[in-house]
Amino acid sequence: MHSSPDTAVARLHEAHGRILEQLSRVIVGQREVIEELLISLFSRGHCLLEGVPGLAKTLLVSTLAKSLDLSFSRIQFTPDLMPADIVGTDVLEEDRATGTRQPRFLEGPLFANVVLADEINRTPPKTQAALLEAMQERQASVGRVRHRLCDPFFVLATQNPIEQEGTYPLPEAQQDRFMFKVFVRYPTFAEEFEIARRTTGVPGDDAEPVLSAADILALQQSVREVPVSDHLVRYALAIVRQTRVGEEGVPDFVSDQLAWGAGPRAVQFLIVGAKVRALLHGRSHVTAADIEALAAPVLRHRIVVGFAAESEGVTPDAIIARILESTPSREDDLSRDPRFQTIFAS
């Protein structure tokens, strides 16, 4: 049974407010991070979080799971972690009545609704691959048997930007499986003051469940029914296709500063994410502002800055900002621009 767009707007907008209310009991600030995590969750995507230690990333994710009444699992990735340690393994179990032994699968920590993969860049590629298979296929393979994972299934992987010795950075092709790369930044003075006041006094109230797993699955389906105009699809394509070095119509600064651009997944995630953002903000239609707001988290891990530009301090976010500035959001301006006519014809 399909819900009307207005019903989906009301349900998700109300849920957004209630989730923020519950999270604010435990988490100070981080509104932008929380919104990006919720957009990813309701889009059936996954997130890569990056931030220095001590910014309450684990607390944020576990509190989010609690407010959504979802099971939560945290995996601390280490250099000696093997795929069976996260997926699970088959064991022989003896039936005391008959004396026979039967194989039984013991589920690993991957079998939860919300999985926090802490410091994913500290574990070898084979274990990273087991996690990435689960993210993509929503199943885990043990021997010849495939085990279905929980639904909803949401992975948040963290990377520590410091202490890179002895790590296994995720290849760009693997990072592409994450919908967003979210930066968890230092709090403002006022936020840090409140953190210090709360954490050194008597513990406050804990977050209470707002939605159930069934509610989340229904809302994920409702998101897909939100209409998007052809113009906004072209606008998303215009932004992403400008990152592809060597293609027709690409700006000179992109050709000079980027070594590699984003693939089709970027467009898909931009559009689906824009639908969720519109619903969270109480609208049944997507605007150009929704796409612009998600351009950085969608693209920053899908484009590769060239060596010369990187040595000069150029960041992916700076390039994305310049692309947005050079891309008209109005339909007439975009369709009449000769450079974008070339991009759309290629």
C-alpha cells in the first residue's frame, strides 16, 4: 500500500523533529552530521565518517540507533581482524539426544541494524572486502551459504585522519560504495562548554525510541515515490559530469586540479538524498538547494585531487564549491548555456 506524498512528508518531517529532540538529550550540536546520517539511512545508503578521536562519533551512532529502536553493533577494526570475526562462523553442535553433530552458524557483529565499523582503515583488505560485500549485497557469505542481514541495515565506518602509519586506506573504488563521506568537526566554544558541563555532572536522560524498524522500512519506500523534475536530474548530472577530467565542457580548473572524477553512483545518491532532505524539511518536492546541500558529502570521496593541486592545499570541497558556483540552477540559464549544451550532448 502506497502512501501519498503529503503523508510521507508529514511522517518524515515529524520523525525528524522527534529524533533531533531525543538526540539532543545526549549529543550537543552536530546538527549537520545528524541530518546527513538520517538522509543516508532513509536512502538505504551507508556513511563514511571522518574526524579526530574524542568527538563522540561512537556515542552519536549508538544514540541514533537507540532513538530508532534498532539493534546496534560496534566493531573495532584492527590489523589482525579476520572476515570470520565480523561475519560469523559455522560450528559443530552436538545433539545430546542422538549424539549426532550438526553445523550451526554463529552470527558475528555484522548482524545488527546499525553497525559502527570503527577505524575501517586499520584492518586488511580481505576484512574490508567482507564488510563491503555485506553493504552492497545486504548478505554475508560463509563457505557456500549466504546469510541475509538485518533490514534495515546501515553501516557507518569511521576513518581516523591522523596516525596513518600501518593502515590500509580504502581504495577510491571501495569508497564509492558509501553514499556520503561526513566530516565530524570540532565543536564551537558554546557547544564544547555545554559538553563539559553535561559530562562532568550527573548523567541526564537517555534517548527514547521514536521509530521502529517497520516504520523506517515504510519511510524508505515512501522516499522513492517523491517526484523529481527532469531539470533537477539534469542539474545533478551537470554537477557530477563536470568532475570528469577530459570530458567535453569540463571547466579548466577541474582539468588542472583533478586527477579523477565521480561515476554514476554520485548522481543516483544526489537525487535520492535530495528526496529525503526535502521530506525532512517538510516539502514534497525537491529543489536545487537540496542537491547543492548534498554535493560535498556525495562527491568529496569520489573525486581525486591531483598531486600538484593537493600540494598547494586544494581540497575536494573547494573544487566542489567552485563547480556549484559555475553551474546555473535556473532551468533556462542551464539549458541555454553553451558549455552545458556541450556536456548534455556528450
